[in-house]
Amino acid sequence: MAPKKEGGLGVGDAVIRNTALLFKWWWRFSREDCPLWKKVVCSCANMDPAVMIRDQPVPTRGGPWKDICQLQVCEPRLREKMISGLSMELGNGRTIRFWEDSWLPNGALKDKFPRLFSVSNLHGAVVGDCGFWDGLEWIWSFQWRRELFQWELDLVRQLHETLQLAKPTNEREDTVIWKFDKTGAYSMNSFVQTMQVEVLPDEITSYSFTRAIWKGLVPPRIELLSWFVLVGRVNTKDRLCRLRVLDQNDRLCVLCSKAEETVFHLFLGCDITWQVWCAWLHAFGRSWCSPGTLKAHFESWTNMAVWKVERKRWFIGFSAIVWTIWIERNGRLFRNKASTLREIVNKSFASAEEWIGGEPFGC
């Protein structure tokens, strides 16, 4: 479900995509003045069209609009981030409520200064009513229900510090923006990308090195197989035994019949596989020592060359060997047809030549 650059397949999370579609109605409700659909919704659900959905109670009557307003997300932290993405941008100050709306980076002022809010006479007042222009300078002016105590005056000073860089402008109107997109406009892609980062498990992010696979240098099915190999999700015998698909005693590698067929053994540790890798290294004129993991092997193999063209050849060679070993393994297992070591090596060379469009070693 994770993006390819994070080590996933880039398929996407269906739940997040569905939430993104529902959340688009939050965006439209906040942005559109008063179209017919909004009038109908506000009439049926008893909602204020001038107030954002997050600041209104969830409708008691059931139906699709109640589901849209509830936004049933498992993690409260994720839900808060989604809602905070709709931010109000101050313009002329004629529609944004000073205390109640979230128009500053730290949220609503009534939550940051609850004491001052409780003694204010400007509940529900818009920003433009909380100050005045003195020439070209905007002066904040507040009204209180009583004379403030000394410690409350300290809060007022903090409030003025918070408002120091905020002032209305007559050049534009107040508007709602989606702060997770540089354009300020809401889109499903920006929503999905932002939320997926929050829900990615550590197991997936540890596979971020596999993003080098998705470059279109080999056919998609080969890229997919290489990804499965590197994350250990190939259906080797040990995996099938754990899933109780195979007999628990049928675990030996079909290539060498010497050890349990795990992903690491099949694609690197097996005697036959090892000789195929060595044949390629001999053809490249390189020597090496066996890495301890498939990840280390992939990174050392694909970063062997300095020049970009050469790195492509090494990557295609890696994919060709993985593909050839998998085909040979399945041929022996399902069709009882075995190839010699030389034939396996030649098949890997032929696959690489086909994908490169020439000799894999530049000859």
C-alpha cells in the first residue's frame, strides 16, 4: 500500500482513498458560498453554512452526510491532522471569526487563550471587528466584560505577540486553503500522500531501498518479482510450509537439495545460484565476497559502477539472474525439467541482452 519511493508497491490504501473522497466535501463546504446542494444540506442537517464542518456538531439524522461529517478514522491523531489541513487564510477579515476559527498556525485563539475568551465581549465577532486602521497601521482593539486582573493583562500581551505578524488586508477576501499542497487547493493525491506517510509501518519504511527497482529498465513482472525477493515475500518452500500449503517435511531447495529453501538461500546462498552470480562477476571482471543479506547484496551490486550507464547494466543483470533462477526453480519443481549450470548462465545473459538491447557487458 505504500508509495514506491517508500518501499511499497504504490497500490495505495483503499481506506485512505475513500476518506479522501469524503473529505473533498469538507473542502467544498468550506470554499463554496451557498450553492443549492449546500442549502439543502444545511436545511436538512440544521447546519450553519458560514461555519466550517469541524466547528459544528455531527448531524443527528443518519445518512451519507452524517458519515461525511463523522470521518470515521481509527487514529485520533490522523483525524486531527486531516482536519487541520483545512486552514483559513486571512484576507479582509470579514468572514473569519476572531476567537473561534483556526486562522493562525497554532489553532483557534479560544483554545490557546481560554481565559481571555471567557471574559471577551467579542464572541462570534469577525477579525475585522477586532481592530481598526490607523493610517496604514492595523491596531488590535478588544472589548472585555470587566476590568482585567494583572495576570490577565500578561495574557493580553501574549495575545498581541501572537498577532504581531497578522493583520487584515483589503486586497483580497478571506479564504480557506489546503495547507498540504503548495497551490493551496485540495486534491486527492496530496491528501493520500500526506496521510500515507502517517500510517506507514516501520516494516515498510525499512524497504525504502527498493525504490531503485521501479525505473522501467526491465519488464514490470520482473520488477515485481525483484521487489518480492528483496522484501522476502516470494513463495519459497519455507514460506509455503509456514502457511501450511506444503508438507512440513518438504523444505529442501530444488536446485541443490542441500538446505532449506528460503528466499536468501534460493537467490544467493544456494551453490548453483552462487555460481551464476560468480559467472556474471567473472564476465564483468570483478571479484567479491558474499554479503550477509539480500539487501546488502542488492545495494552492493547496483552501486558497483560509477557511471549511470554501467549502473543500469548491473541492475538489469541483477534482475536477469533473479528471474532466471526463479524460472529454473519452477521448471524443476512443477515440470521436472532441469537445466545445466551453463544453460542457466546463458539464459540469464540472454534475458539481460534482450532488456538492454545489446550485449550486457558492452562488447
